[in-house]
Amino acid sequence: MIPVGPPSRRYRLIRVAQLLMVLTAGLLAVASFAGWSALKTVAWPLRDTFTLAASGFCVARAVLVRGDRLPWAILGGGLACYGAATLAFSLTQHLHDGQQLTMAPSVADIGWLAFYPACYASVVLLLRHRVLRLPLSMLLDSLVGLLGFAALTGALKEAVEHHDPALSSGQVVVALIYPLADLLLVLLVVSVFGVLGRRAGRVWWLLGCGLLCFAAADSTMASKATVSGGFSPGGPPDTFWALSALMLTFAAWQRQPRAPRVRATGWAIMIVPSVLTLTAIGILVAGATEQLPLYAVVLAAATLVTGLGRAAFSLREVQRLAESKEQAHTDHLTQQLNRRGLDERLRAAIAGADTSGRPLALLLLDLDRFKLVNDSLGHRVGDQLLAEVSARIALALRPGDTLARLGGDEFAVLLERTDSVGAQLVADRVRAALADVFRVDVLTVAVTASIGTAIYPEQAANADELLARADIAMYTAKRHHTGVEHFDPREALDPLLEFTMTESLRVGIGEHQIEAHYQPKVEIATGRVRSVEALARWRHPERGLLTPASFVPLAEHAGLMSSLTNAVLERACTQLAYWREIGLDVTAAVNISATDLLDAAFPDHVEGLLARHGLAADALELELTETTLMLDRTRAAAVLRQLHDQGVRIALDDYGTGYSTLGYLGGDFPVDVLKLDRSFVSRLECDDVARKIVSSTIDLAHQLGLRVVAEGVETGRALDLLREFGCDLAQGFLIGEPSPAVDITALLSAVPGRAGEPPAAHR
């Protein structure tokens, strides 16, 4: 492919040379018909060297540009042979004082004829890069072409000699071989466009039109020579030859965009063998009534036999294609239709339903607790069970019903000409067929299924909607443990609402609808509030202010957690910068998700954010849960270490609710703060075990150099106990609820009433 971009000097020279070729072609076209002797004198050397110039362009393309070098080099060589032969013929004519030369085989014919095999080879080589695979049957096509060409030449030679006995054998061959070679050239171009289609690209259009112009030039010249008895320059042939060389010149230097490969299939690749096989049949028929040479008849018979072999090969390829298509639409385990096969069958059935006006039903079936079978008994047993389930479902269906396995333990049943009543009857039969236990090897397995149904066109407008609504009904049956459920529009509201809210959240994050509310943390020993936790709030344009419980799960499912975290971090850092500007020494904690913790670029993002707001790293505290750490210990540890080395403090949230939290404290994870879960703090006043757990946890944390924050502090007694245990910070409704920054600013500026007690206004 020629590089796209600013052309280098060599490519600018090519463009200039192509412009000169266009001007020369125009001059030759005018000279072919004009009677001006001066113009013909100028055109004479240009005509004889024009094809040589075109060959130079093709060879230069092969040398200077990577890709497709060989086909353009071969085509350039063929043009060079043709141009050299033309020059030699013209010089010979000049030596004979411009006299018309008779049609006798000469050295020039060798050069002219060499162009054809070079042209065929270059086209096939170029085509090889545009098709996925050239079928082996095309080798037979080549053999059919050679045999048919030879047979046709022999038969026509006999006919021409019989018509004009004065012609020598060489003259007859000259009269026949060119039009036959041109015929093959035309058939080849038509075959190529039959394979590539109308969107073959500019290269192929220029190449094809150039070759057709060449065939037209040859044909008109042969016709002219037959009438006049010899060759002479001028007229339409010169114009066609000039156009042919010009188009090949531009084809060689066209930029070729990447195009998807196509398959060499269909009627197109059968053009050449079909035409020549029919010609061979005609020769054999003529041989029975006319005195044709024996070799022509033998060649025609060989062509016919090879053509029949090619037809047999094509039938085999069609059979293989049908088998591969069937395999592509069949589930290998159950031998039923797969998802692709069901999609085609369903769309065809919907088209039939639109014509007949009869409804159709779709059942989606999912096996209950099949994952437990796979996990406990192994996939081999699971596969055998699926095959048995498929066989039982098939026996429960009516003739004409369609069964498909969509994947895993999910099946679909298409019921044509069926309404909701018929769908219920079939669903009941299927469940009854699955009621008996399955015996797989020596094991006995009980299977139940949840089935959802949807009706077209009553409940869906197209195939995709029908599948979606049957899926909703199936999950309703699974959720309610009812076995069979029909689609209910009310059940579709939840997924639709979830989708709508998710897309609104995506827009809301981009339009800065995410706010940060701040919950204060009090230093128990001094009663001062010097730190806060930034909590996300969504200012929905229609629903008002939403808490994290209503949108964080949506963000998790939609992959928006990273964007959500960044929005809260931006708000928190902006507010921290303002508080510090007015003299309040405040730190803020922000919750981060697993997505952030597994992102190697997250520490750099945090560092850049702090620098942009002029904040020291210790102004920020990042909170994470044990569940977040469990996803990928190695990557999480690397990200946390980088954050910690920057000076950002790390807090472990909901401490005490996990399974191996102590392992994180002494392991690879740098932790500065423990946050005691509210489930322990809320029981401090009434549960002696909870008091012992909280007290010992605080002691352990202090021995490890960690600070402790108690969450969910709602009573003064709980705060007194935490002070007694030596807890560092407290957070909860007693201290203050999450509030906008303007409300928290007053609390940060307030002085506590007595030592160790938070400001009274927020108790």
C-alpha cells in the first residue's frame, strides 16, 4: 500500500509523470483521427513508446512500494514485452517506407502474445490478496481454460482455412489467437468483479477498465486487419491502447485502503470454465457433422471431461458449505440449534407470522441450581445431564416446534401458530418431562426448570424484543420460584428503570451533578473536629438529591466507579483547598473502589490532583474495604504502596466484618487507620463481648502504630466508653450527619464545650 500522508519527492515526480501520460494519451487520441501530417509525425514516436512508459510505472511501483510487488512486476514485464514488440513492428514498417504489413507471424507477435499470460498471472496474484482462500477447484478452471482455448483454436483454424485456403497456417493462428486471448481476458475481468463486487476499489476498477480497453483495441485492430489484409496505425485501436496503458499506469499507483477479504464463491468463478465447457460441447457436436481436425475434437472432449470434473468438485464444495453452515447453527453437545440458528429461525417465523396473522410464542428455560451440579459433580456430568435434558424437552414438544440451546443451561423453544394458552400447555409438558430424576452414570440427579414465555406480536414488536421479554419472564419465574411465568409489562419496569438510571448517571457524572457531603469525625480526646469523610450525593435533575445506595450499585455494574471516584475526589480536594485557605487544618477521607485499586495509573492521578489544588498528600485519606483488597492482592498492594509512599493515608473500612482482616495489618498492605464497624459500636452499651472486642482491637491497633475511628456513634454513653478505651476518633449521628460543606465549615470552626466533648450544636 502506498503510504498515506504528505508525498515525498519521488511520489511528486510520479504524479508529474502521470500528468504527462495523460497529456500524451490525449495527443495520441487526437492524432488517431486527425489528418494533420505534422501531428502524426509528432505522435509516431510517442505511440511506439507509450506502452514502454506504462511498463516503467508498473515496475517502479513494484520496486518502490512494499506489498503486491510480484503482480505489478509481472504486469510491468508483460507491458514491456508488448511495448518492445510495438516498437520493433513500427521500426520495421518505417524501414518499408510506411507500407502496410501483411498478417504474417513475426518476432513482434512473440512480444505481443507474452502480455497475455503476464496479465492473467498478475490479476490472479492481486486477487489472491483480496479473497480469504482461492479454492482448489480454480486449478481445474485453469486446466479447463487451457484445453478449451486449444480446442477452440484448432476448430476455428480449420474453419478459417476452409473459408480462405490462400491463408497460411501462421496467418490463421495470428488471426485467431488474439481474439481468443482477448475473450479470456474479458472473462477474467468479469469473473474478478463477480467475486469482488461493485465495491472492489479504485485499483480494480482502473485495472479492469484498462484490460477491457486493451481487449477492445485488439479486437478493433483485428477487425481492421481482416478487412484490409494487414496492420496499419491510427484510428480507434490507438485510442483504446492509449487509454488502456493510461489506466494501468494509474491503477499501479493508487492508494489501496484496507478492505475486508471476500470469499471466492458463487457464479463468478464459474464464468471461464462454463463458457469454455459449453464451447467444447459445440465443437464436439460440430465434429460429428464437419471435418474437424482430430486433435481439436480430442481437446474438446478433454475440456468437457475436465469441466464435468470441475462441476463435481463444485457440488462437493457446495455440500461442504452446507455442512459447515449447519454446524455453525448447531450446538455440538445437544445437536439442537444454537443461538445463531435460533435467531435465523425466529426471524423467519416472525416474517411468516406477519403474513399469516397468527401469533407465535417463545419459551426460555433455565435449569435451577445447575451450577451446583457442575461445581460438585464436574463438567463431564454436567454435559451429560444437559444432553439428557435436551432429549426430554424434545420429546415433550409438538411436531414443528423448534428447540435450541442458547448456552450453558439455558434453552429456548419456538412455538409457531401458538398463543399464551398453547405456550402454557407446552411449558407444563416440558416441566412434567423434567420431573423424573436423571440417571447420569451411577448418579441420580433431580432437575427443575424456570420457564418464561412471551408472545409475538402481542408482547413484542420484533425478534430481539421477544427474546428480551421472554428472558424477563424467565427470571421472574426463577425469582418467585413459580416454575412458569408469562411476560408482564410491570416486570419490565425494573430493568428499564435500571437502564434509564444508569444512562442518566453516566450523563450526570459528565455534567458535574455529583456532589460531596461531609460527615465530621471528632477527636475524642480534645473534642475538636479536624477531619471529615466525603460522601457522594447525586443531584438528580428530576429525583432530587440521591444517596449512594441508589446509584453506587448502578455505577459498579456499568463500569462507572472510576469516574464516580474521580468526581468525589475533585469535589473533596477543591473543598479542602478552600478550608485550608481560610485557616482550617482539615483532612478529608474519600472511599475508593476495586476499580481504582487495580488501576496502576490511579496513584499518579491522585498525586496530580493534590498538586493542582496545592494540597499536601497528608490532607487526603483513602478508605477501602477488605473485600476490595481480596480481588487481586498483588496489584492492590502495589497501588497502595505507591499511594502511601506519596504521603496519602490509607484507612481500612468496616474492620471486623471480614474473614482475614488481621492478615492485612501485618502483611503487604500499608494501613494507617482502622475504622471499627458500626455493628460493634452500636452494641457497646449492652454487650460485654462487643466491649472486649472493641477494647482489644484498639489496643492492637495502637501497638501497630495505627489510629482507630469508631463508626456509628449515636449516644453519649458509647462515646464515653470509646474515650475510656483510648479510641482516637468517633464518627456518627451524635457528632454530625453528612451535610453540605457550608454547614460543616461552622462546625470545623467551633470550639468544644468541655475537653473531650464535641460542639454541642451537633450532638
